[in-house]
Amino acid sequence: MAVKSMPSGAAAHSWRSRAAPSRPGALYLLCWFLGSVLVAFLVLPLVALALTQSGASLAGVAGMADVRDAIALSLEGAFLSASCAALIGVPLAYGLARTSFPGKGVIAALVDLPLAVPHTVAGIALLMVFGRQGVLGEPLQALVGLKFWGTIAGIVVAMLFVSAPYMVNAARIGFEAVDPRLEKIARTLGLGPWRTFWRITLPLARRSIMTGVTLTYARSISEFGAVVILVYYPMTAPVEIYELFLRFGLDQAAGAAVLLLIVALSLFVILRLLALSGTAPRENR
Amino acid sequence: MIAGVAVEALSVTLGAFGLKKLDFALSGGELLVILGPNGAGKSVTLETIAGFHRPDSGRVLIRGRDVTALPPERRNVGFVVQNFGLFPHLTVARNVAIAWRHGRDADVPLAALPVPHDLDGLLSYFGISHLAARAPADLSPGEKQRVALARALAGAPDLFLFDEPFSALDSATRDQLRDELKSFLRRLSLPAIFVTHDHDDAMTLADKILVMRDGAMMQSGPAAEVLQQPAGSFVARFIGVDNVLAGRVTGVADGLVTVAVGERMLRATVPAIRAVPAGSLFLNIRAEDVTIRPPGTPLSPQPGINRLEGRLAALRGAGPLVTLTIDCGFPLKACLLGPQARAMKLDVGSAVEVEIAAGSIHLTAE
């Protein structure tokens, strides 16, 4: 609120000390001007895309079974990917936040590695591991019948590879922000290490973990490059849209694109609200 | 001693840092203040007693129980830290009740404390019933301290540990909370260890004082003894002795040691229990033991009184207490009550005469 009222110079000055003759108004004006350029740049393409579609044409696209299946598959894959990232990423984040050991920097850098790898490259690399003749792909199929080609397992693997860093980094920041002395106090109050983690550490890092889940989900549902190389069929929504674009051109693709956009964004907004929702203490004894 | 605490030859290594052979004992109701600069190992000492660091050697006994090998959750210590460390995601009531809800296994023997053992009783004992549903962020420092004490008591501690709880507070609040804490601890007669680098905390709270430096004990003993007879210049500076002067013994006669400080000669009483340190030594003189004489006051010389002439080099403070720095060949700090200082019309550059009783000069070897 306060920040929004800043650009109007008079209001900004009313609560500032009279001894400061400088004009922060100009600084804020410039920041807001440049900032709105960026915001417009980010929003405009999505609005322009959405405006190309009428309700009727959207309904038409939504009636296509393969588009519906693709969107459902994307949601399912992103959900599984975010869940796996939370399951194995949160412990790693806690370890990185709470312990120090030689080579910790290397591990932290390794976690960030996927962010620097082009996604098509990631797809090819994953193929070497999870493909038909892959290091893990072949024995896993032989031993437990788990296949990564042509299945949702492959989709999840591709999504997880490109999105897991977001989970680990967000959760790590959250854990690092929890004062270790609070954990120590809990221990002196008779809570063992596990109960301290569940009752104190985890709830205090909840917001950051939820942010990590949101980012992981968002990155997973938007993944194209790695998925398309590892698993072309069954098609996730981005792959389906690419295929529609190649086969039928822009109009068909745009309809499906808007539909995916609506579904993905609404889930994103819900997750974000969940992440930000009350961490204030609740009373129920 | 069964209700107390004993730390015996405790050594801990933490990377390049370590605690070296700490040794002290407290009986129930006694409060030990551990004083020392940042990095002296005060907090590590508390955390080792609480069970967060594994000692290389030595033992920790709490209420007669050897807890050296036990994890923190089985040691029965109440831990209060800077800003009181309330759990920010829990209400006051849940903060206090957490030890009952999720803590202690049934087999840990608990102290029988003269406080209520139910939530409502404990909250009203501390006068915080009306805060039960509040979030810690909304509390004043005084309210936070009470919640922190109530929470620690719910864990039925045998020992209280305080890690600089007041260091982020303004001095008025600190004075008030110190008084409250003191009366609270007196009622409970539990032993307590209080870590601080503020010598005011030591003077107000301590029954015993331990001064630490680089992980080692510099001095430990009853508060009055440490405050009056610091074992060395480091301890003296740390407990707030204003003048720590380097000098050299030139002679001993009639129960008085003559010490040269720069060009001046000062006489000090021969310490009753310690031998006179030979050669170079330190003189510790509290500012309040330096008496300012209005210039020209006739006085017959007495052997037990040192009289020095000097010039006022600096004058600080315009309130109730004025601190003077007098240049008498070496800088000497003195203090006066504000009205006295104003009546003497002292100014920087004024000639002044000071007196120091030989008995107020405390000599240390290092």
C-alpha cells in the first residue's frame, strides 16, 4: 500500500522528515515506469493469445478428446513430479541447510545443474539412462517391469529432472530461515529430533516448501523439450499443441494453447494462494 | 548438592575452537553468571550442558544424575535464549503446552516444582492467561519472557540455562526483566546458569561468576570475590573495573607496596591472601574509589592515602553521573554525582587533586 502511494510526490513527502529535501518520487516513478514495461511484456502475449479465442472455439477445442487427454496427462505428470520432488527434495534441502561438510558446495551446484542444461540436451541425456537400452531403463524393465518410454513414468522423469532444483532451493531457503535455536529449545522441552522436525521446523518452513511445490509444478507442466525427446507418446499438452501446430496450423494450436493456459494458470494461482495462506498460529488446544 | 549442577573437567572440541577443562558446581537456587567476550565459548558451554555438543572428556551432573551421555530431550533443562525464542507459528497457550503435548517420555524423572501443573494454572501463575490465544509476534518483551519461563517450567526442568536473553533489549526494559527474573528464580530455588557479556547482569543477578576467554576459565568463584578481587587484568576489565594500570613494584614497607606507574608512585595495601607479585603487575582501581578534592583543600598526608595532582582531560555525561578522565601522568577515570561535579565547576583543563585509598587498589600479576 505504502509503496503504491509513493510515486505521488506530495503523499510521499508528508511522512518523510522535512530535513530530507531529496525527491525520492522521481526514483520511484522511474522504477514503476521501467517495471510496468516488464509487466506489460510478460502479460501482453498471454492476453493477445487469449483474445484470439471465442468461448465457442474454446468449447470446440475442449470437446476434442485428445486435447482433453493431453491436458489431463500434463496435470497428472506435473502433480506426480511435484510430489516426487517434495518427497526427495525436502530432505536434501534440510540436509543442505543444517549440516556442513566438505563438498557441500559441489552438491549445491549439482542441484542447480539442470537449470543450465538446455532441455533438449536433458532429454537426450535422460534417454541414455532411462531409455530402452539405458543404464537404469533396461534393468528396471527387466526386473520390475517399469518402462520409461511411452509411459507417464518417462514424462514424470523428464519433468522432475528440469524442475527439482526449484524445489530444493526454495525449501533450503525456508529451512535456513528457521532459527536453529528454536529447534534446540524444542529438544530441551523433551521433543526428540523427529518430533522437533515435524512440530517446529517443517511448519516454519511450510511457506517456502509450498513455494517450491508451486514452482516445481509450474515448471513441470510447462516442460516440452525434455519430455518430447524422452516420451513423444502419450502426448502431454505442450507436445499435443506442437503437433496441432505442425499438422493443422496456428488456429488449431492456439485454441488448445489457451485451454492449457487457463487450466495451468488457475492451478498455479490456487497453489500460490495455498502457499501464502495463514502461517499465523491457530488456537485449538 | 543433590539439587544442583556439577560440571567436571569438561572439554569439548568444535573445529578449531574448544572448551578447556571447565569445572564448576552450583547448588539449588544458585545463579551462576558466565561472563566473557564474544567467542569466549559461553554459548557453547550452555549448549554442551544442554546436550548439543559431545564432550571429549568430563562429566555433567544435573540433580545428581550423570547426563553426559543423554540427548537434550532427556536432560530436563529449561533453555531461554536471546529474544526468548518463542515458536512463532504457535499461540502462547500452545507454546507453553508443547512439552506436555509432544515432549518428555514418561520414564524421564521430573522435578516436583512448586508451580501449577496444568495450562490454565501455569498461565495465571505468570499473569499471562489473557494472552493465551495471542501470537508471539504481538507480545512485549516482558510478556515474552513470562511465556518463555512458563514454557520452560512446563518441561519440569532441573536447571535453567539463559543465553543472553536481554541482549537485544533497551536498558530500561532490561533492568525491569532482570528484577522479574531474579524474583522468579528465587521462588523456585532451581539452579540457573546465565550467559552474558554485560557486567550489569553479573552484578545484579550473580551468586557466582565465571569469567571465560578463548574457551578457558579465567576465574570462577562467589560473585563478591570475583568482583572485588579479579584474578587478572582481563577479568578486571571485563567485570567493569575502570582503571587497569600497568606498574612496577619498587618496594614493600609497613604493609604497603609501592608501585611505580609511569613517573608516579602509588601505595597499595599488601593483599591478605595472595603474595605480592614481583616486578611488573597491574593495578585495578574502580572509578568510584577515586575521590576528587576541590583544589586547595588542606589535608595532612596519610600513609594509606595516595594523593595525585592532575588536569581534567575529559568530562563525560551531564546526567546523574559524570565520568571524568584525569591526566596525572597516566589517564585515570573517576566519577562524581552530577550535582557535585557542577558545584565544583570543573572544566576540561582544570587542575584537580585526587585521592585513592591504598586499600582500594587491587593488584594482579597479569
